Amino acid sequence: MSVKKRYIILLVIAATVAVIYFCNKRINDAAEGKLYSDTSAIPYNKTGLLLGTGKFLNNGSVNPYYRFRIEAARDLLRSGKIKFLIISGDNSRKEYDEPSLMRSDLIDAGIDSTVIFLDYAGFRTFDSVIRAREIFGQQTLTIISQPFHNQRAIFIAAKEGMEAIGFNAADVSRSKGLKVQLREKLARVKVFVDYLLGQKPKFLGPEVDIPE
């Protein structure tokens, strides 16, 4: 390999690392002071936004990210720190329905079904946050997911002029969640690309009224 080619490869690697670092830092900074892990400390917001994920892993076991998010949403509702909950997830295929599964498990955990609203077009975090405003009319939110996911969602909310805080579901150990953590780095870069290209949610649709 020529010296010139090596130099170009090193430049590309350095630029990639710099972009990932910049995006990661901007998103972390946007969420500074807005993440909570204790129901007694988190401020009240009328509405929570539970970000969806698949219930089962490829081996058939329950996805720990899913289980921890259900527990966090249950605890937040029981503590009275949110009154209503939007569950936003992927229902792009008939046989795959994140919001309905999450709703069912929350009802099984003793949550009143009348406080739950479903968003079936939350294909990405970007879509979920913007649809919470455009479809469900919410300008202020408590977002519920793992800390790294909450940080990205809070950044998107801030870009959209919304006020959001995050309630952290329990996280998965670094060794078990390495693939997710690596994917998150790319997802954070994708947020900046979305705004650079002027992306919009895949679907909007009729408004849904959440009572006062």
C-alpha cells in the first residue's frame, strides 16, 4: 500500500472518530441535568413517552431492555409522576406490534388501560418524539427508556422546541449490551444527518386528544 493511500485511510479514520465524538458529546450535553432514576426526585409531567423495543430476543428469551422499560413506566405511573402514557413503537408488520405488547404487559402489572395511548408509527426515536407533539399534542414530556436512549430522545425534543426530561430504566451490562451500545453511536450520528437533510417522520396522521 502506498504512503498516499495509508494517509487517506488514516484521515478517514480520524474524521470518523471525530464525527462520532462530536455527535456523542452534543447529545450528552443536551441531556445534562435532565435524567432521573428515582421516582421521588423526578418532576411531574402530565405525559410520559415510553419508547418501544421488541419483547423477545432471537433465542426466545425476554429482552431485558424491554422488561426494564416496562418496570420503569409502571413505577412512574404508580408514583403519580405522570398521569398519561404514550407508548410509541414499531407496528410496521402485522405480526410485530411493540406498542400493543407493552400495553398488555403494563395492564397485567396493574396499570389502568384508560391512561395509555398507543402510537403505532414510532418506527424510530426521531419519529416517536416528533409524533408526540404533532399527533398527541404534547409539548412537555417525560421520556422513558435506558439512559443512552433517553439522552438521544431529549436532544431531539430540544431540537423540536419541546421540553423533555428522561426517566431511566435499568440498563444492561456493557458486556451484554455491547452491540446496542455500538449501534447507538451510529444512531447519534444519524440524528445529525436527519436534521441536515431535513428529514420528517415517516407518517403523521390525525391528531389524538389526551385529556387534561
